[in-house]
Amino acid sequence: MCSPSNGFMKDLYILSVDVGTTSIRGHVYDKEANIKGSSSEKISLLYPNPGWVELDPEELWLQFVAVVKAAVQAAGLQMKQITALGISTQRATFTTWSRKTGKPFHNFISWQDRRASELVTSWNNSFTMKVQEAVEEGNCCFGTVDTWLLYRLTKGAVHATDYSNASATGIFDSYQMCWSGMLCSLISLPLSVFPTVENTSHKFGSTDTSIFGVSIPIMSLVADQQAAMFGECCFDRGDVKITMGTGTFININTGNKPHASVSGLYPVVGWKIGQEVVYLAEGNAADTGTAIKWAQELDLFSDAAETEAMANSVPDADGVCFVPSFSGLQAPLNDPHACASFMGLKPSTTKSHLVRAILESIAFRNKQLYEIMSEETHIPVTNIRADGGVCNNNFVMQLTANLFNRKINRPRHFDMSSLGAAFIAGLGIGFWSSKEELTCLGCTEKVFYPQNLRENYKPVIDRWEKALMRSMHWYSKP
């Protein structure tokens, strides 16, 4: 049963900002979780060397502040009407900065960067020396995007993160719920440089009045995939969320126990609220929206919205297979040296065949991830919900439902990471009273029911899996 809204919050609103891979998006929400105003800024990615992907920390900070101000203005509100701020961020993107001056030692190293998987072991010499000296002097702060923004919002008063963000860094022990001393020693960084880890719903501090003119409580920090899971109200063990954005991330709620995988799924902390810790098992495919954007840049279509009609304009892909592997193949194949490729091209191949092959490959990777997740966790799936820009493509959604043989819900909200951060912040201040109330606020825009077409696709999937095998081990290490 849904709880009634709290009257004393009538003229107050929640602001949340999602700092994604390609853009920063801010939304102002009312009590019914309606968006009253929005703003966005495109993130400028830097590519100083092949395989390197960086962000300018100062530019990101200025864009964040601009998005907050513009979202409130778009809502026709004053800053004093914002009762709490929630922040969702891309994960594992990190930088270091001076504890004394607050100045970063180097750009953010993005999660997409080839160096990110090795953390600091292969940092370039131009700033390794600076960092090492600062570490020795006790003047170094390490942080992911959320930590950096919190540090700036509080004028350097707070150096902290939450469990969801910490668990995605690769140097946090999700079983012991603390930074791993062993892993920190491997990358030659002392525990003292790392931020304090707090609950996901927590008063992390308040914004300095010089930034927005008023002091706004910062009530949630949460990693983007976990935020989307919360925004989808996947609160129960067995709930599944599929985010199809730049990449695809499929998460299952594993309850109060982390899942140990043998196939490349990884356990992350979903959120910690009060004494409750919720874990997720996660698998991902790196090139989803990336593949569609690439095809657009090749002039296969002018607008991504056209791809659904193009795919439906032909009965099949004419034997064409696409391997979406610009960044290698993740679970269950786990081959960083696989290449992206089209196979089965012939004189009869048209743009529509190529587009259909690309969209099919997204659904096929979804199927792979879903099956390995189901086989490994042995957790009965209760609900499946989808979000992210690519979930607006009905062809991909319907084919995914067919291949899963399960219904999939698509919500009315398009930015679930932002909504999840808002929900967590709102719960922390009593803006919303309970998870049950949040579930009542969620609204499904469309349900995709499985159709009896799964067996028809078996020969197509078999051929596509052969294409995967031929694309593997394409690159060798230099």
C-alpha cells in the first residue's frame, strides 16, 4: 500500500545530477517524481594517446555547477526550494589532487581508458612523480568523479565516497566492505589517500553557500548502474535491470550476499542504506550505443530513431552478422583483443541489412549476459526492467524479450540513474517515506511480451556465435 505524500514538502523539490560517460544531466523532481526542469551539458573527452581517454577535472566541475543552476532555472524555482541534492556518476573514472591546494595532479582517467584496468601501474611519467611526492608528503587525495565533486561542493571539507562507487574501483573489498590493503600495496598507494566510505544514503555535507547562494544538503552519492537499479525500484532479490546506453549493463539483485563469479560477472555493492546492504551481480557489453553512433557516422542513417524502421523493413539481415567489439568482448568470452566486424557481406546487402545486424547483435549480447547470469547465480528472476537510450528502440526491446522468453518493462522515465539518486536522497530527508512509496511512483511506459519467435532465431544466433569466434584474439599485445 502506498503511503501518502508528506504535506510539509509541498513546495520543496529534489535535485539530482547524473554525470555519465558522454553528458551531465540534471533534473528537478517533485513529490510525484515528475521532472519540473532539466539541463544537460556534453562532456568533452580527451584522447592524448591511442587507447587513452581522459576528462578535465576543472571543466567537469564548471559544467556540473552550470547544469545545477540551469536545471533549477528551467524548473522556474529558486535554489532555496531545493531540499536535497543527489549525485550519480560514471564509475571507476579517477584522479588525484593536492590536499593542500585542491588542484588536480592530472586529468581524470576514464573507465574507458586502457590504463584504467591497470590503475596507476602504467600512469605516464609526466605526473607519476608529482603523485608520488604528494603521497610521501601526505598531500594526496584519490577520488572517483563523485568524490571530486563532493570535495569541490564542500570547498575541500569532505573527502568521501559511498559503497557503490568504492566497490566499482577494483581496489575495494566488497566482502569485507573496506579498501583492500593488499590491492593498495600492489599499486603503491597507502590507504590514507583514499576517501572515507559512507552509506549511499547519508548526509555527506552541504554545498558551500558561495556556489549556489544557499547551502543544499548532499544526501546521496551513488554509482550510475546502481542508481539506475534503484530508480527502477529493483529492491528485491531476483530483480533484474538492463541498461542499454554507451554499453549494456545487466544487473541482478543478489540480496545481502555478493556473488562470486567464474565467467566474468562481478559483484558490486548496490547500495547501503542504514544497516541494509544490497549486492548486485553485473555483466556488461561495452559497445551498444557506441555501435549505433559509429553506424550513424558512417551515414548508414541520419538519426538513430530511423534504425527501428530500417530493421523492420527487411525480413532478416541477409546472412550478415555484426560483432560489437570496439572495446573487446566482456563476459562470458572475456577477450580484450577481439575485433569489431561485419561478416557475411554480399552484393545483395543493403544499409537496412547492416542496421538490422547491428541491432540484432545488441539483443544477442543481452541474451548471452542474461543466460550466464541465470546459470551462475541460480536466483529465480522476478522482474526485468530496461532503461538507457537504446531501450527506446522497440526492435531491440522486442527481440530481447523474445530471446529471454520473459516480459520486459520499459519505464516512462528516460534517465533512471538520475531518478535513483533522487530517490535515495529523498528517502534520506523524508521527502519520500519508504521504498513502497517509490514503487508506487514508478510508471511503466510499455511492456514487451515474448513472442513465439525464439526458435526462428536459432540458426541466426548460431551463425553469429561463429562470427564471434572468428573475431576473437584479433589483436596481439605490443
